[in-house]
Amino acid sequence: MSASQFQEYRYPDPGDRLTATFILRSELEEAEWARQESQVLDLLSEPWRRLDPPARLLDFGSGLGRLTLRFAGGFDRVVSVEPDADRAAGQREAVAASPHGSRVEIRSEVSSEADRTYDAVLCSHVIQHVTADAALAVLNELARLLRPGGHLLLTTTLAPDGEDRYAIKENGRGGFSERDVGPEEFDAACRVNRTGLLPVHFYGYPGLVADLERRGLDVVSGYGFHGVHGVVGPLAIRPERTSEFDACRDLAVLAVRR
């Protein structure tokens, strides 16, 4: 599965029901997860606020456009890539109702774009829901499209002990569940792409840093977040295991293109 084939992808958690169920079960205070995400995005998007127009942003796997609209005001041109037709339709409505409709273009893919097209790239919670090969294809594509000196802001799920872990979230007869699986079962679940069955790849930070560096992307900083101790960071490339780090479920990384 290449990055250009994502136009046929359908996100298996329509309405984000599984995700919302997990968040409600996990956060200790109302809207705590949203506050932590906002904090880490503010920290890592700081280089974008220093760009002079006409700067260009790519939001790859943009869903309903929540983060597209968060950042659109700081860019002259925004390309928002969402292969799921239903989610893209919802995003079009949100963009049309916003003050940014003239600068946001919504597409299903970017394979025809020239190399080094974008000053900034956002990819939020995409690579953990596709096969390992597809995730690497996405990173290849994002690195190709980012100009030298441009920044990638990448978020995904975090394996605190540094070793990749795989799980499947599901709403079944017994309600919400999350179970650990091996990489083969994870990849199989990704290929089935069944509604209500959400595969999740928890990334070890050192391994993800190495994947990015092999693609010409130097990691500037990373933050663990969505845990009982709030935002943890910045992380070292090979962080020591701590109780705070262990508690985090998500990872945000800022990388610059060589």
C-alpha cells in the first residue's frame, strides 16, 4: 500500500466513537486530553509562526479538518489530504463555514505534487492505523514533499518503554475493549479495514526517530502527552524510562528536512 493508494482508505472509526469512548474512560478531568493536545501543538508549531508568506502547509490525513482549521490562518495556501470520502465531506462543510475557505484545498491524495512543495507538513494520528509498510510509505511521501529547512509536525501513539506495541480497539457485545496483538494480526486488521475495529500501532520513540532520520528528517524535539502527568518533554532521543513517560499514550515530534 503506497501513500497514493490512501484515496481508497476508509477510516474504521466513523464519528470517532471508539476514540471518544477511550478518552472518556481515560481522562481524569473533563477536556484534559484536548488541553494537553493544544499545549503540545502550541509548543511544536512555534517555527510555523515565524514563516513569512506565501508559506504552504500540507495536512496529510486531515480527517474532519479540526487541525487544518487550527493552523490555516498562518499560511497562504493549505492542502488538506483526506481519503475517506465521508470525513472529507464533513471537512468541506467546516471549511466553508470558516474564514479560511479561500486558502484551503481538500484532496484525496498528493501523489502528483512536485518534490519540495511545502514549507510545513502536519500528519496527526495517521501512521498508527495503517500497516507498517504503509506507514513508511507515508513518511517517504511527506519527506519528499517537504522543502529543505521545512518542518514536519507528526503525532502518533507512544510505546513508553521504547519497544513497538500493537493493539486492536473494538466495540463488541461486551462494549469497548482494547487488546494487545502481534504485528501480523495488526497488519491483517489494517487490511480488513472494518468499521468498529481500530488497529493501533504504539511507536517506540527511538525507532520512530531512526525512521525519520533515514528519510532526511532531523528530529528537533518530541513530547509525550495524553497521560495522567500531562505533557512530558522535551524527550531525549533515547529517553530514560520514568513513571511520567510511562503514563503517556501519545507522542508529538517536530522534525526539520535536511
